[in-house]
Amino acid sequence: MFGLQQTLILGAVLSVLAGCGQEPFVTTSPKEKASGNEQVVSVCYNANSTTREEIYKIANEECEVEGSSLEFFHHDKLFNSCPIFAKSRVSFLCILRPK
């Protein structure tokens, strides 16, 4: 088994790794479908180290329709395709606003 010193070192390493999550990135969208034909963009992120602005920037860049805006659609932390260090997934609809 592990000695006390090894356990403390392992705990410190895991704590550092948990705080240094991955950068947010685009991933697959949830199985729930939008009511219309809107594009759904989903982003995996680490809730402890990612700002809302970073998430919106990445999601907005993925919208295929130029000039569209983001509207919140779905959020989940379990049973998604995100890795353990970026376990949260948020999904947006790309909405083209009439001028």
C-alpha cells in the first residue's frame, strides 16, 4: 500500500491536475433536438477554470450563419462526450435575428 508521504504527494498532484483543466472546445451536441432548424453548437469546458466569455467566443465562432447570435439551449455534466477534466457541456442555438 501507499505510505503517508506517497498519499500526500498523490493528493497534491491530483489537486493540481483538477485545477488545470483543459481549454474549452467544441464537441458533439446533446440528443435533444431544437424545435426548429437552428444549428446547435456545444462546448466542453472546465467549470473551475473557464470564463463565460471564453465559452461564448468559441461557440460563436462555430455558428455557420454569419451574423447569428447565441441562445442558451442545454447544459449537462453527466453522460456527455466531454473528458473528465472538462466535464461540463453547454449547448447553444445559432439564431439569425431579423434586422
